[in-house]
Amino acid sequence: MQILHSKIYGQEKSGTPLLVFHGLFGMLDNWGSFGKEMGEFFPVHLIDLRNHGKSFHSEEMSHDDLAHDITHYMAHHGIEKANLLGHSLGGKAVMQFAIKYPMKVEKLIVVDIGPKAYPPHHQGIMKALESVDFEKVNSRQEVEEVLHQFIPEKSVIQFLTKNLYWKDDKKLDWRFNLKTLSEKYSEFVSNAIKYGVFAGETLFIAGAKSNYILPQDEFQIRQQFPNSSIVKIENAGHWVQAENPKDFNGVVKDFIEHKFVS
């Protein structure tokens, strides 16, 4: 059994641990500032999803696979019950987990994603990533130049190139498993999570400038997560935690510490 890679803050703190899962092409390092701040109050586990960061690579990538990984991680670390937070793809993972293993979840936080199926919308990024030939590029700048031919947003390029690392043979490569993420894309993006109900306390956090959670999605959200609230964070798009960390962190902390009012 392979266990997801993680970094833990606030291990000496008491209380229910918070497990945090990043989105597609992300890694736990994207949540470092959040982990440090929240780790002042309770234990925080920042976790790399399979096929991302320093976690294991696999040819399988379904929502069920991601949920099983969380089960194994909790068992490995002796965690009986946790608060779970997932952003985007990580949000799909924690929703599926909460529905399958509700007794293991204290509170659920889902960031800028719904339980529905989404149309494919990363084709441009996939094409850009697959266009990088690591036999020919010898620096991060050269990789950025290739990506810029397909991706105009500098912030997206910077986000993706955080995944670059030097292999033992002195060649650059991606930390994520691009082959599986490309081949299994429809299994984890273009599929809804399996139907079921999680009756525990749930908070959906949306970026006010994002279109991932729309007003018409609220009916499905309430069906599967009847004890849920939806909060919009102002001045933030899809990467809510990075674009308005002050408001985001405050909402998360208040929800976990029972101060949150919907």
C-alpha cells in the first residue's frame, strides 16, 4: 500500500486534524502559507494527491481511487476522524471520501468546485505541457518560453513551472504524472462524483470572480450535502486561497472553530 506524501504543521497542537488537498497540477507547497497559519491553532496535513508532487505515480485516477488514498493516509497516521479541505480536483476527492466514509469526517470544506461533471476545459494546458521536450530544454526559462506559446497568462505559467525538478540524469521533468493525468482526464474532471449524501457540516467556498460554482448548482449541492453553506470570497477567482488569503483563512478557521454563521 502506497501512502500519499505530506507535510504536517502544528503536530503538537490538540484538536481534530485538518487534511488539505490541492487541485489539478498543484502540490502541497501551494498551500504552505495556509498550513503555517492554521497550524498555530490545530494540526494541518498538507497532502500531495497521487500523480502529483512527491506522491506516488499510478495509472489509475478515479474519484474512488483518490478517496481510497485518503483512507490509507488516515490509517497510516492513526487518524480516526478529520476535517477535510479540498480545492478543485482535491474538492472532488474529499466530497467522494465524505460520501463513502462519513464517519471519518468531522467537517468538510470544498473550495471552488461542485459535485457535478465539468466539460473538458484544460485542453490548452495539456497541449502546452505535452509540447515541452525535456530532451531539448535545459532551463526553467526555456520551459516557460515553450508554455508561453500556448498559455498567455503569466500566473498560470508560474503555477505550472513550480512542478519542475531536476532528475538524477541532470534533466528537467514534471513532478506530476502528465501521461496519466492526460489519459484519465475524463474520469476525474468530466465525471460527477458518485451519487450519495453526506449529512455532516459542509462549507463550499467559491471565488466571487470564478464560474465553477453557479447559482443553478446549488440544488445539486443541497441534495448531496444537505447541511451545507455556500460562501463567496470577494476579489478572488478559482485560486481563492492565493488571491484573497486573509478572507479565505478567516472563513476556514471560523467554520472549523464553530464560529461560522451562514
